[in-house]
Amino acid sequence: MEYIEFDSAPAFEECQLVGPDYRPELARIEAQVYAIQIRNQFPNFDKVKIQVKTSYGNYTTFFVRIGFDPECSESVRQAFEIEESGLDYWTKDSKITLKNLISIASSELF
């Protein structure tokens, strides 16, 4: 299995940034919603595996990755079609979901 990695949110959208105000629980939500958005935009792409992964260091961060089988031409095609599709912005549905989940998570934290 090989992987293409994405950030936790679309490229041209605001997201949780590491630093003193970083909230990893909200970054995780962003990554989960981003993975769902990718799945929704490519519902028939069954030869790839879309995952949210965690990276540990000074901060716990999250990212989305697309797993593909380099020996399967359809898997490779699907993975690179996702990468080349320009997933640069939240969809309307993702924005609503993200806003609702972050609101719920924030209210549970305080």
C-alpha cells in the first residue's frame, strides 16, 4: 500500500493552526469532515482507502491520506484523480457539518 497525504482541511480554507491556541480535538474534527467530503465527492472509488491519521510531535496533528495499491491500475487512477481534483474548498454540506460538530465539541469542553 502506498499513500498520498493531504492536510486536515482543504488547501484554501482556514484550519486549526499549531501554537498556543491549538485545539487538537477541533483539528481531528476538521480532518474527519475532510475525509467524509472526499468520500462523498468520489462515492464509487472503492479501490482506495481514505483515512484520518494522527501525527505525534510537539503537537498532536491530524491529516487525511489516500491509500492505494501500486500494483492495481484502477487503484492508482482513483488515488491520483482525487489528488488532482483540486479539493481546495469546503463543500456547502461540509461547512454545515463542520460548524455543527465544532459547536458541539466546543460546548462539551467548557
